[in-house]
Amino acid sequence: MPRSLPALVAAAFLCFCGPVVAQSPGTPSTDSTPTVKLTAEQHHVIKEIVLKDMNVAKASGNMPSTVGATVPAEVQLHEFPPEIANRIPQVRSHVFFVKEDHVYIVSPKDKTIADVIN
């Protein structure tokens, strides 16, 4: 077996696999895939009830607003009302906040944004 064959195999592997990007330990992951699976109809129900029927104070200031981002401690989080929790059990264990005309569903365990309803 020729000596250049392992080098050729390694070069081919690198060409087809592409670069590997490492994440530093201190960098939080901000995967934009919602961790709560909701339908468009469920989004609509939540938005209608929260924005039109509830009198919820809107969050202000510059804060992360993407799925996976951590919500600052000063943001007031609200429990979903029974009307929503009973109709949409996926959010029963979550909390939310409102900023502008968006409803942010938050995982209470780690205070990360689980979904954004526009």
C-alpha cells in the first residue's frame, strides 16, 4: 500500500466533511427551533387570548428575543390562564411574557425562550 494513500484519504475526508466549528464552553446555545411544538391555530388562540383578553404589562427594554435565549431576571413572567392551559396542554408547564405584539413562551426550568408567537 502506498504511503500517500492515508494522506489522500484524510484530504478527501476534510474536503467532503467541511470544517468543524467548536462552541466555547461559556457560549449559550441559541437554537432557533421552538422547543414547544404548536400549530398555527394554537399560536392564534394564544395570541388572541393573551393580547386581546388579558391585561398583561408588556416587557420593555433591549433583551434577547430569539428561541433559546435566556430571559433576564427582571422580566415579569406570567402563568398561562386555565383557558389556554386546558386547550393547549403543551404550554401548561410554561410561562410567558409579552413584548410589543409578540408572545414569548418561556421554559420555567432554565428561563429560556421556548417559542415566539408573532
